[in-house]
Amino acid sequence: MNAPIGVIDSGVGGLTVVKEMLHYLPNETIYYIGDTARCPYGPRTGEQVLAFTSQMADKLASMNIKMLVIACNTATAVALEPLQKACAFPVIGVINAGATAAIKETKTHEIAVIATAGTIKSGAYEEAISSLFSKSNIYSLACPPLVPMVESGQYEGPFAQALVDKSLAPLKDVTFDTMILGCTHYPIIQGLIENAVGKDVHVVSSATETAKKAKAILDYYHLENKEETVAEHRFFATGSVPMFQTVLENWLQLPYARAEKIEL
Ligand code: DGL
């Protein structure tokens, strides 16, 4: 079926999931919305996150998407089930994928999760990890400054490293062999996070498992694009287009991709 797949996030973070989707689903067209005008979602109430996420889903539904990927952990935690009930197309999130990635990697079942305040408060990662292996020890940490740092375009250099080090300091005396990047913005600063936790820790994100899940769902519902078409991806931002464009170019390296402004 030659219809786009919708992907949503509060900002640029979901592009880390798009990157893997381009790899696993090269024949599919992606329509992406980053709600940069209202980012970060992490400190917002569940009601607000649900309302904003539903607006993005409605906008993409009006563009006739065939599937929706909620490429935001904070939004997945509150909106996955309501949107799965409300939408006429399949909807997937990123939290189970992140938990699966960690369980595949860990040897000790000592797992750290870093995420936004909203995701940590929801307990969604504890639930998802425990449902895969109930004896896991999970250490959760909210890192509120990191999403605004990435969205402001500072994701390299000594200032960014110092903020990452400070944010992860509460985990200094905790032993774990695997860390989940429980926010889709964090793979953009994965190098800084790896510097902070050391080389013995496996740092995993939900991106690859989410892309594989998206492929499996398309296959299950016979929704894959089987036509010989050239994908015409579109990338929309509710806020500043230039900043979004910079991350789009740096991260996805799609020379023709142009960020567009959108109203929800
Ligand atoms: N990328 C979002 C996530 O995965 C960031 C949330 C935010 O805007 O705070 O949680």
C-alpha cells in the first residue's frame, strides 16, 4: 500500500527512530511531525501530552497515513493505548521496543533507564522490563535538562558533556551493565552519555527495535508498499524551521529533505 507512515515526537528526537526506519523500510514514505513549539513534553501533565499527541495523530490521519509510530517515550507512556483505540490504523510506541533492546543486551539484569520526568513518573519502563524478565533490577533517573539542550542545538562540546555528566551523577554509585536511552532525543547525544557511563555499559535505544516492529506490523496487515515508487518523505515542525532543518540534515543526511512549518 503506497501511503505514508506517520511518525510523531515532541521535537527532533523521533528522527532517531526515523533513521532506523529508513534502513529497515527503505521503500516506505514517512511523514514526520515534531511539535517543537510545545517541546519539551517531559514536564507536562499527562492530559496535555495526550491532547498534543492526539492533535498530531489527527493531522497525520487527515494526510491518509497507514500506520502511526509514536517516536516519543513521554507520549507513548500516556497516549499509546488511547490512540490504539481511537485510530483506524495500527499505532505503535517505543517503550516496549526499548525494554526489548535492553533485555537482549543485559547479562546481569541490572538496567538503568534515563528518560524525561514524565516517562519516569509513569513507571512504563519498569512495567515493560518486568513483563519481559520479572527479576530485573531497574534504576530509573529523570534527566530534565537534556531534551531542552538537544532542542537548542547544543549536542556537542564541553558544555553539553558537563550537563550530561551532571545529569547522570546520581547513578555514579549504582552498578548496571545496560542503560536504556528512554527518550528518543538521547541517541543524538549518545557519545556524551557513553563518555559519562564508561565503556563497560551497553547503551541501548528503542530505535532499531521500533523500526523492526514497524516492519513486522506492515507485514502482518499486508500494508507494505510493493510499488516501484521513490519515497517522498515530509518533515513538519510546529516551531522554528531552521533549527529543525539543521538536525534533519546532520542526523538523517537526506540532502533533499526540507523541514516545513505546520499548524496543529
Ligand atoms: N523524545 C521525547 C521522548 O522520547 C522527548 C520528550 C520531551 O519533549 O520532553 O520522551
